[in-house]
Amino acid sequence: MVGLHLSHNKSKDNDYKNSLNIPQKEESNYEGNNENNNAKQLAKLLVVDDDFDIVQALKLGLVKNRFLVNAFTNPEEALQSFKSNSESYCLMLSDIRMPSLSGMQLARKVKEINSGVKVLLMTSFEIRDSEFSTVFPSTHVDGFVQKPIGIKDLTNKILSLIDKTKRRLDEDFGS
């Protein structure tokens, strides 16, 4: 499988999105020709980034890797969707820097609603988990990825976070 790399080219003026009439919400109704369509979905993910191209690339790559994806370019709409069905999500993947509601604020709100959901934040900058937890002790984040990232590496990171949860549940309930 070819890796899908994402680049983060933010313009100073983000108003071009409004003039293109790009929807703020992108639902997970993918039914394209995909050899994995009949395979069991691995997990339901909430993907949030204010850059439409990044959201589309992430969604496409993750769906091809058997994830069910609800993707949003508006973090407030993503939060509303999460609130209405928080138990169905395993993980939220969000950009850190977004207008109106940052990825860190969104992570805090998501964890308040459902503390069992894993949170993976994306950034164009290098960040260390230990430094983050020192600066933002009240925000629990399960991991970070640096853009650009290949879909294979992202999928492996997501699976490692979800697998840790599954192993703990198996131990707790003796499955």
C-alpha cells in the first residue's frame, strides 16, 4: 500500500474556504469500490481539522484501512456530533490549532463527555508527551502525531492506542 502523506500549508487568510462553499461537516458515508468494504470495521473515529484537504485525505486513507470515520472541518460541529453519540467513538484525531475551539479544548470537552475515548492530536510542530502534560496538566491526551504523517504510520498509531484499551478491557472482564 502506498503511504498517503499530508502537508500542512496554512494560508494567512483562511476566508478562501468560505468563498468555495465547502461544507463544515463531512459524514462517513463512504461506499466506494474498496476491497475492504466487506471486512469488519476496526473502530469508529472522529476526525477534526479546519483544513478541508487534510480532512479529506485523512478520511480517505483511514476508510481504506477499515475505519468508520466521521470527519469535520468545524470543531464545534464535531463536538455536537460527538455529544449525540459519544459511546460509539473509540478515538478522536484532531488538529491542535483551529479557530473557535482548539484541539486541546476539544480534547478536554470530549474527555469530559466520555473519558474512555482516546485522543490523538496532530500538529505541524514537534511536541513531546511529557512536555505537554507539564504545560497542560488538566488535559489528558493519549498521543501526538506530527504532520506530515503517512497513513500507514497513522493507522499503526491509532491501532496501538485502541489495542491498549482492548487489552485492558479483556483483562478487566476476563475475555
